[in-house]
Amino acid sequence: MMIAGVFWGLLLFNAELSVFAWVAFGVIIVGMYLVESKSWNEEPVIQRSFL
């Protein structure tokens, strides 16, 4: 959603971002990629040993 907001701002308001802002935007995108939840194809199984 944030990505769409940035691009709508560029299109509708004729905004121009500085190089620093583009770098910060890229860091945010990379961070979102690193913390996104992974989809599991199967249920996780907890294996315990009681011995």
C-alpha cells in the first residue's frame, strides 16, 4: 500500500523526490521484503523428546 501511495503522489501532485528520499524508500522496501511472513505449505510439527 505504501508503494502505491508514493507513486500516486508522484503522479497526482507532480512531486519530485530527492536521491536521499529514493534511497530511504529502497531501504524500506528491502526491509519489508526481509520481514514478510512466509507461507507454509504444511502445518508445523513440534517434535519433543521426554526422555
